[in-house]
Amino acid sequence: MHAFRNILRTEARLYLRDLPTLLTTIGLPTVILVVLGLVPSLRKPDPTFDGQTFVSYFAPSLLVVTLAMVGVNTLPSVLATYRERGVLRRLATTPAHPAALLAAQLVLALAGILASALLLILVARLAFGVPFPRHPLGFTLAFILGTAALLSLGLLVAAVARTTKAAQALAVPLFLVTMFFGGVYLPRFLLPDVVARIGDYTPPGVQALLDAWTGTSPQPLHLAIMAVIAVAAGVGAARLFRWE
Amino acid sequence: MPVIEVTHLKKRYGDLVAVDDVSLAVEAGEIFGVLGPNGAGKTTTVECVAGLRVPDGGGVSVLGLDPRRDAAQLRQRVGVQLQESQLPDRLRVAEALELYASFYRNPADPAELIDKLGLGDKRNTAYKKLSGGQKQRLSIALALVGNPEIAILDELTTGLDPQARRDTWGLIEQVRDSGVTIVLVTHFMEEAERLCDRVAVIDRGRVVALDSPAGLVSTVAPEQRIRFRPSAPVDDRLLTDLPEVSGVQRTGSQVVVTGTGELLHAVTSVLARHQIVAADLRLEQSTLDDAFVELTGHRPAN
């Protein structure tokens, strides 16, 4: 526990020292939101979105940006780099276990995701009148499960990739797919229905987030699928993960 | 009383036999060298000693403990510097040492260690900005920060320039003088000759020789060579009659005598008796390099 605390403190310092990555991780979704929000027509209620504004409709997709960036991109790259450079192995020769470093990275990933989501929700509310999630419990649950699913996938990538390059080769397509189905590249109403439906079930489960944000409780099936993905990928990662 | 005992160690990766049959014992307070060509099984052997790998057969005992069963205890008492082990780019020297010191019950003072390793003016420098020699010194410092009884150092000076290499050697001698037993994996013969009290030469997963560097040279490659220019003609028979001499050759005015044992004394005595002065006299002895070639049939990688 003692070692974990010290490792977490050191990793947090390193995390804060990488300012460009930190700002992108936490600020990018909000920046996109602000840019879109500056377009007047996107702030007008629109029947296409059941009378919501486009900004409200699109905000959950923006949550996907950070989730995908951190979960399937940054986390596996960092872990693969640490393994490739022998950081995990060196730690294994000391009284500290390399799992402490992995845990510290997960904590930082979560912190980044949380900070980014809070900033987005806050700015959306204050600047563009997007209401706070109307179904807070459902939203929290959808957010936790979606995050867990993506982080587990990220760990699975880190587990199967032997090198940093291999991790990136796996992470980039996964990231693009996550963003695409999450409706980041093309808003979901423009996607063919079947693609949008698939996106309901790909992590982080953007439909559940949208439902909970705009008021209805998320569908149990959507949440259940996220839980299943989180557990399956997590177990797979735990079995396949190598410290060297 | 040995602090490390390896008996009939075996380790294979799939079909590849990395360690076939290695037995050795390291005594307290010595610098013990593990030598061998690339892929001979040196690193695998010390990784088994460090508890990083599970042997397929044979026994390993470190400080009377089992590296796997008593891993938690041994990690407190054995410092390991692994081959090609780096740190995060943005981590600073002092941060790294303070973090690693915090893992141990009785750590060395990180600040003192930093000074001792000549990194005093680099304590706030990021790992990425360190030179190869500085990175290596930091790596050694990390292996020593827990105040270990045994330090295992793998490929200590690979990639260092000659000056940095010599500095590192001086450092290792200091560490030994402070009472730490050192296991040094290397393929630099000069390094082994300079530092090691004893060396084990490993080839194809087996120990092919175990002795002091000098002992190894004199048993495996005992031949010496004396070159000189005689002040007066010398009859070959004068030299070949000596029991120490095995051959005499002439190149121009130079005489080259090969032989073993107290060759120099025998040759200079007989020359003196005949009032012949040996000018430009040079004695060439075999080095650990020659012994290594003799033992393994490989040139040491240099």
C-alpha cells in the first residue's frame, strides 16, 4: 500500500509534467463543444433531436472522445512502453510489485476521464444551457460501466501487445472504431440506422449516456452489455498480461 | 560460507535450452564474474538467482533462502540491475532514487548515493536528458538504494565510452569494499580481469571453467612469449634446452621465445650467464581474452 501510494504520487507528477497530453485529455471534448456551441443554429431546439439542441444531443458523443483517448489509446501505450523499456521488470526486482504501477496508471486514467467529463458537463450547462444529466443515477452507472468497458479493452490491448508499436497498431483502429460508433466523427442521426444501433452496444455505450443525460433511464440491456465487455476484457487482460 | 549456491540449474524456453547444467557458488564479499558468449545462458542464470525466472531443474539458494518461496525477503536484501532496463523519460534522478528507496525497510540515503555516484549536479535532471554513462550510474544506484547484501549487475558497462567504463569500475570496487557481494555479468574480458575475484565461464548453458582470472589464464592459456634483440648471436640450443621453453623463432634481428612457467627468469638467467644483453625485451602473457577463446571457441564480443 505504501509502495502504491508513492508510485501513484510519482506517476501523477509525471502525468502533470506532460502538459500537452494532459490538456488534450481533459480539454479536447470541451473545446469541440465550445466551437460547435458558437454556431447559433446548433443552439436552437430542433425537431430532429426531439426538440433538443444539437449541442445537447451531441454532448454524450463528446464524452466518448476522452474515454476512447484514455482507455484504448493512452493507457495501453503507456503500459506497453513501461513494459518494453523494462520499467515493470525493474520494479519486479524490488519489494514493490509492478501491479502497483498498473494500478496507479488506472487511477490516473480514471482521474483524467472524470476531470474531462466534469468539465464538459459544467461548460455545457453554463455556456450552452445543456441541462445536467436528468437521470443522475442512470448516467453515473452508464458512465462507470462504459469507462470500465473501455479501460478493460485498453488493458487487453496492453496485455496482448508485446511492444509499444504493436500496442499502437492495435489501439489506433480500436480508437477510430470507438469514436465512429460513438458518433464523434459523424453525429449519430446521420449514421445509417444499423450503424447507430451497433453503436448502442459498443463501448462506452453512447445511447445509454444520451438517454440518462436527457431524462429517461438507460436501457438495462445496454448497461448489461457494457458490464459483460468490461468483465470479459478485464479477465482476458488479467490472464494474458505479462510484466516483461 | 557461500551467499549464492546454484546446483545443476536447468532452464529452457520451449525447445531452446538456455541453461543446461550450471553449478556455482559465490562467496560473501567477492566480485564474482559470469562470463560467456552471447546466448550462453548468463542472463538466464542470474535471473533465476534473482527470482525473476523459475528454473526447470536444479537448485538455487541465495543467503540461505529460496528465490521464489522467499521472494519478499530476498527483494529486500538483493539489489538487481537488469540489462536494458530504463526509466520513464520525465522522471528525475532524485525522484527515481527517492521512490525506489521508499520500497525498502533500510534504504541508503538517496542524496548521499547520488553524490557517491557522481550524479550530484544531475539530481533534478530528467532521465531522458542523461548521458549513457549517467543513466548507467543511476541504474546502479537504484540497485544499491536498498542497502543490499548482494548486488547482481547485468551488462554493467555495455554502451559506455572507455572513460565512463573505467569510472564505473572504480565505483564497483568501492561498493565491494563496503561489504556488498557482487555478481557481475559481462562479456568484456578487460572488465572481468580488472574487477572479478573469480569468474565462471558459461558456454552453451554449462560452466566450462571457474577460477580466478589469473588462475584461468595460467591453466587454460599458459603460454608466454618473450621478444628481445640479443647483443650477441645466441645459439637456439641455449634456449631450447631450458625446460620452460617450448619454441624459439627469429624475425630479423628479433628472437621470440615461447614457453610456460618461470620463462622470463629462465631466459634472462641463461642470457646473463653468457654475457648477452637482451635489448627491447618484452614479455607477452596470455590474457583472459585468450583463455576465453580457448574455452569457448568464440572471440569475446567487443
